[in-house]
Amino acid sequence: MGVPVSQMWAVASYVVRQKLSGRKRYPLVLMLEPLFRCNLACAGCGKIQYPADILRKNLSVDDCLNAVDECGAPIVSIPGGEPLLHPDIDKIVEGIAARGKYIYLCTNAILLEQNLHRFKPTKYLSFSVHLDGPREDHDAAVCRDGIYDKAMQAIRTAIAKGFRVTTNTTVFNHSSPERLHGLFDELMQMGVEGMMISPGYQYEKAPDQEHFLNRSQTTSLFQRVLGNAKRSWVFNQSPLFLEFLKGNWKLECTPWGNPTYNVFGWQRPCYLLQEGYVSSFKELMDLTEWDNYGAASGNAKCQDCMVHCGYEPSAVDATFGTWKGLLASARATLFGPPKSQPVPEEAVPQAAPPKPHFVPLSMDIHAEDKLEPVAQSCD
Ligand code: SF4
Ligand code: SF4
């Protein structure tokens, strides 16, 4: 199984239309954050550190659909926070699907099974389940025991009910390639449609600052994670983005490719940095000083960033914009990615995973899922 042909066609024809119209900057995926609340408090998360009045806010259904219409991207990713905590998430999904847009609803899956009845299986909707490794690694990354098992059970149920399910994995400097390989095998056997993998971004607000990767650590680690990728592993990412992560393909960031809309408005310049907000998509595109961003700009905040929201649209643009990119993508799709030279383990010193600790009571603001109070979390 893989991405439906209709979705591939929607994206390819959209990109070709942008190219033919001479549009220099175009959005590919709208990052729609309908709320910042979450029922977890992961150590590497930079999205949930807002005061309670902000965490309680929800975008309305109309706000969300207006943003989808303004932006025009063929794909809408719904991260958060935890989108399943939004009281109208089913209506938001229904409205976006009715517009013929493809949706990735990102979830930690704690509430997925009990909310499945609110959604209809459709080619337009995929649940993208957060899984940062096998059981021990994932539970350490999300700072709570038992979440891996809950997520895996929810994935099985969602697939059995006919939903599209993908996964998203964030890689840190304590991630083990061998253990990730075991996770990939298991997910494929379960019938997951495709996996997304990306290095974490060093959010200034994230509680854990010790486990992010710099650029050379990222490429070394990804050579070991993806260097001998099995043909059975399906990644729902561009072949060129995966080659970029391994250091085999040069890309520059296209931050406008994944514009972000949330309770503050349109976020400048990208999903990761918060350098002001504007009230319309047009203002975002017209008034942002795009040359100030990306590794080539010299911006210190961008030097170690190789995250999918900046570089996946660059990979798609390179695929459809150059014969070299198109041929490399076709070759990787048909014959598998080129094998990387083996990277010695010592080239990527592996850090210890985050240490468990007690979550402060203030985090109860996120616990609207009525789970038992959080017992353990990490620094
Ligand atoms: S699941 Fe973790 S990473 Fe995702 S929004 Fe919640 S706290 Fe952040
Ligand atoms: S390099 Fe990363 S942080 Fe910088 S603009 Fe691009 S996506 Fe944002």
C-alpha cells in the first residue's frame, strides 16, 4: 500500500500548474494548528508552552476552512497540540475533505480509538500517528509510560475500520537506527500506509535541549537509518528529501511551502519559527523577507534545521522543476534509494535518552482526555 494515485496526481498536477503559471513561491502543505492544547508534554515539543488562556483557545470551523481556501494548497496537515481535543475536529475534517484536499490529521493516538466514530473513512483523510521509536524509546520521548501500546492498538483498530493510517517519527541524537528498523518492520506488517521521518527542530522553548541533532549528526544518523532501507519500507516522503537527510542531495529551505495558520493568525516565516503574525495569507507571502531564512541566508536559527516542513516542499519542487530531480526521484522510486557507504557507529555518538521525571500539576490543563493524571515525564 502507498499514497493513493489520486493524491499523487493532485499534488503533481498542482505543482505543474504553479510552474507553468510562473509562480515563484507557492504553498504545498497548509499546516493548520486548530489549538495548542495537548494531553502529553513531550520533552522535545516546542508547541505547548503557552499560558492557559492561549491553550484553551480553539480555531473555529469557519476560521479553519477560510484558511484552507485562502491558502489553496492541495494538502492540509493538522498538527497541534492534539487535534482530537478540538470539539469540532470532525467538522473541520469534513469541510476540508469536501473541498477535495488531502488531510493528515497528526495525533498521539491516545484519543484515536474513542473518536473514530466521528470520522468516515475516505481517501482524503489519513491519521498520522506520532511514534518516535519502539515501545521504550517512544514512551521515553513522550514522557509517559503505556503510550506506545495505546498508539499501536489505535492504529490496528483504525486500519481494521478502513482508515488510512500513516506515522510520523522525529529523530533525536539518542535514536537507535537498529531499533527504528524494528519499528519500521512492525508498522509495515500492521498495514500502515507510509511512514514519515524527520529530525527534530531545536525549539528554544522545548524543555529538553540536549537531544537535538546538528546538521552533520543528522546526515550521519540518517545514513545509518536509511542507508540500507528495505524495499518493504514505505515512506510517504519525496525520495529527494530522504536523500537530503542522508547528505546525498543539496536542497535549500522553502519556508513558504508549508505555511502555518493557528490561533494567532498566519505565522512568519515557517512552522518552526515565530517571528510575528499577519492576518492574511497574501500578507504572509508578500511581506515576509524570505531571503532572511534557510541555511544559505546565514540565519543562525536555520543552520541546523533539516526539518520536513522546510525541505519537503523544496524536494517536491526539485522533482518537478529539473530533469535531474525527476530522474533521481524516478530511479529511487523504481529501484530503491542508492545504498550509502556504511557509517561507523562512532561517527554518531549516541546520547542517553531523556530521564523520567514528574510532570508539574500545571500540565493538567492538557488532560482533557480524562486519562489518569500524568505519572511520569521528562526534563
Ligand atoms: S504529542 Fe507531544 S510533541 Fe505532539 S503536541 Fe503533544 S506534547 Fe507536543
Ligand atoms: S531552515 Fe528551518 S527554521 Fe529556517 S526557515 Fe526553513 S524551516 Fe524554518
